[in-house]
Amino acid sequence: MDILAALKQEEAKFEKLLDNARQQLETVRTAIKLFAGVGSKSKTTGKTKRKKHVMSAATKAKIAKSAKKRWAKIKAEKKGKA
């Protein structure tokens, strides 16, 4: 094997390692960006900022109806066993 071919093989190996390292670095940077706001405190209130979850009235009614239906089923099963 001539020296030029061997050097080109080494170059290719290092290029592959460099690409791997760059991908890992990008992954770490992305993670840092995602976790940057987690656990940080607001300057004005001292509490962490959370977005208020807003649910429509129709969705609340649907959930309540389902819950009542589940509890009615459980109570009916208990009554039937006793």
C-alpha cells in the first residue's frame, strides 16, 4: 500500500469521527436549549412560569359526563355484589 492511499484512509476515518462528534455536540446543544428554562425562577414573582391550561366548556362537560358514568358503573357493581 502506498503512503498516499494510507493517508487518505486515515483522513476518511478522521472525517467520520469528526462528523460523529459534531452530531453529538448538536444533540447536547439541543438538550441545553430544551432544559434552559426548566427549573429557572421568574425574576418578578420568584415562582416558575407555567402556561395556564385552558379547557373549553364543552370538553369539561364531556369529561364530567364520562366520570359520572364510570362512578355509576362502579356503584352499580358494588350494589349487585352486596
